[in-house]
Amino acid sequence: MTERRKSVAEEPVTSVLASGDVPVYEREYTADEEVLAALGYKPEFKREFSLWTSFCVSFAVLGLLPSFASTLYYGMGYAGTPGMVWGWLIAMGFIQCVAMSMAELCSSMPTSGGLYYAAAVLAPPGWGPLASWITGWSNWLVQITGAPSVDYGMASMMLAAASIQNPTYVPQNYQVFLLTALIMLIQSCISSMPTKWIANFNSVGSTVNIIVLAVVLIVIPAATNREEQGLPRFTSASVVWGNFYQGTDFPNGLALLMSFVAVFWTMSGYDAPFHLSEECSNANIASPRAIVLTSGVGGLMGWFLQLVVAYTIVDIEAALDSELGQPYAAYLLQILPQNTTLAILALTIICAFSMGQGCMVAASRVTFAYSRDECFGPLSAITKRVNRHTHTPVNAVWFNTIIGIAMTILIFGGELAAGALFSIGAVAAFVAFTIPIFIRVFFVGDRFRPGPWNLGRASIPIGAMACAFVVLMVPILMLPSVTGGDLDAASMNWTCLVYGGPMTFILIWWIVDARKWFKGPKVNIEHQMLGGPETALEGSAPDIESSSTGSSTEDNKAADVDKAGEMA
């Protein structure tokens, strides 16, 4: 007779399985594997990520420097320097609330499905499938546009640098497309490597990101040539913090809130440790810590970068309207010699490559998790396979790559169409982040079982602040910068269409067909159900629509009856 296995109720998890279920497995599991089994999944990855390497992937996904370069137009263009310094500071306080609430969910449910799994388990009875369906697709839209948008920005920066060095060269759309596709193919090869190799690559990439960011924070103030232009070395604090740039038709307060889009876009990658938790050792502690560490360190260093630029920018309007089409590059040319500008652009491009590769790794894990639950229909049989040599979801990597390259065809539609790759990120990410937090705060009650990393009594207040902030910001982030007769197709904010269109299709798909077959997370590990003090029934997943967890899977099926004390 072997040692008795723990039931779900004995693990610090909130699971799709019933509390009395006992996972069944043939070999001895580690503590991490027992937690995953209690969530309904068998271990399929090597656990070669740690707190540091999980942080490295998520910090690489943040890509503070390339993200800043891509979103400077919004952070500075809506409200000027006050939008950069006040906007980032205020937004980060609330974003940290979102991160901490997410980390608490991760500790209780450390699985690659992440927010999608959490929404299914926490939703009220009968609503689990719909909650996970909306959360999952919103999150997948973020993930699938991450690498293409970053690599498009990287390709544009590379060609802009060439244009600075050779003013007669004018980049063409087909060149941007081909360079973007080439970058994605290289990153796909790296993302298909074994877990340990990917972890090491991202560890190096994140270290380079941190070093480069520190270098830029030092070089810009030290090498600025503002004094040679007859200006003080730094703009006065009263101007930086108080002089609003009139970049919109809205009052300054609303313009300040609109500038939060830069923070939202930049800080939309700290959920990566959640999706990597099945590959992380000590996952229910290390993964949530990595989430909070990424948000905290990223927020602080990002604010320092905002301060440096805000105190050194010479002409906001000239940077925004530069013929280079890249406000970041135009800003650097305002305050630095050309060679120094090119050097900083080169360092930013290196960081962008690491960021894009980190996005691809995180996205592949999300696609794998959703494929495991048959979200992609017949394609799921292919995309859920784990490569037997690398022990990574290689098929999911290349599935995402094909879709990503296809999406970059938008480049041929001009800047307005290509901007759709970016606009979807900020809104879709925080909608997906907040749905399970909202359910946790307002509907769950004592059905939530905290993991070893939790917020204690502060959980509900912090979660409520996170939800209120996102509910306020989502409609604001969809506002155009102009109103009335000045509003036309070129100045329209297309976020509502770019995000709302696919999500409307997904809801229609749910109503017409998906609700008939999609039942939320599908467990893939056998388990026994405690039928009483003397018996145990072998079964699959519980019927979640009527279970205490409030999510949804297949019906129970009873099999042999064994002694409860003889369970292995």
C-alpha cells in the first residue's frame, strides 16, 4: 500500500476540480507537480525557470526602452511633459494594484492558462465557460499582436536609423514588411529551443535591457547639447510638471488620463510569469513574486526614463511632426549629436529584439494552454503538442508566427492601418487582466482559496481599486484626440473597432455555436472522487456548471470502486 495522495482541498489552490477529488498519477510527483495536478493538469514541461528567469522573460516583454520609443507620441503628444511625469506616476500606482491582484490569483492557480483558467474557476455557477471564453480571447488578442507590433516598431527604427545616416534613403513599406518577417522568423527559432536555453537567452536579454536602460538614463543628461543651443541644461521643474501641451481638444485633466495609454501599453507584459508557471520551480511563490517584481521595477525605471526625456525635450511639436515619422528618434536628434543618437537607437533596437522574443515565448504558452482546452477547434490537436525533443510547444510558436506575419500585411495600408497592431494591446490586455480580478472581488466570497503568496485582508480593497481604475480607463483610451468637425478618418481613434470588432465576432461565435461545446478548462489528468469514508470513484472532470467552483468541464463518469485508504 502506497502513501496516500493529497486531495484538492489539501493543496493551496482554487481548482476546476472538486475539493474532494484526488489526482491519480503513476510516478511520484514533486510539490510543484502535485499543485498542478490539483488544478487538473499533468506536468508536460521541464521546470527550468526560476524567480529570476521568469522575471527576465516578463521584463524583456515589457521592453521599457523600445516600448517608450514606440509610445512617446501618446505619452507626450496628448498632454506634454505633465502627461509623462504625472501620468506615469499616477497610472503606475493603480497598475501595481492590478499586478498584485493578478499575482494573488497566480499563486492560487499557477497554470499556463493563467487568467483564462482563473476566470473559469472563479465565475458564478453556470457562467464559467463564458467568463473564460471572453477572458481567453481578449488575452490571446494581446499575445498574438505582441511580437508583430514590437518587431514592426523595431524594423521601422532600423530603417529610420539608416535614413538618418543617409538622408536620400526613404524606407518603403515592402522593406519594412520583409524585415519584420525576417525578425519574427529568427525569434521563432529561438522560441522553439529547449526551456533551459530559452530561459538563459531571456536572462541575457533582460540583463542587456537593464544595462542599456541604465546607460541611456546616464548618457542623455550627460551628453545633451541643449546648452550649445542657448538653452539651460534642463528644463525648469515648473514647466515640466505644470505646462500642458495642447495635443487634444479635451480639458487638461482628461488629456492627462488619455496619456495613460503609453503606460498601459508598456506595462502590459507583466503577466508572462503566470503563463510560464508550469515551467517554473516553486511556482506558486516564485511566479507571483516575478509578476510584482516586474511591475514594480518596470514602473520605477520607466518613470525615471520619462523624467529624463521630460527635462531635456526641446520642442515637443517638432518631435511629433518630424519627417522621420519617429518622435523618439526626432527627440534624440534635438538634444544629442548624430553619432550618439545612432548609438542609442542601436541599443534600443537590441532591446526591441529581446522584447519581441519574450513576447513570442509568452504568446506560445498561451496558445498551448488554450489549445489544450480545444479552443482552436480541429487545429488544437496540432497546436497543443509538446515537442518530444525540446519539451516546448514548438507547434504553437510557429502557429503564432504564421498569424503574426500575416497580420503585418497591414503595413501596406499605411500608418493608420499598421497602428492597429499597437492600439489593441493596451485595452485588450487590461480587460483580460481585470475580468478574473473583478469576479474574485465581487462574486467569489469564500470560494477563493489563497495560495502561499497572498494579500491577506488587503486583497479585496486592492482588487476593487484595480477594477475601478480599468473600468474608468477603458472608454477614455478609446477617445480620439480631436472632436467635432475636425474629426476625420485620419485622426480617429480606431481602438474601439480594432478591439471591438474581433470581440464582437467572438461573442457571436459563442452565441451561435461555441456555447454548445466549449465548457472551459479541460482537465487532462485522471482523478478519484471521494464518495464517502470507505469508497472512492474514479472519474474525469466535474461538471463545473453545477460545481462549487463555478467553472465548466465534462461530466463526471464513475468507474471502479476502491478503498479510500488505498488510493495511490
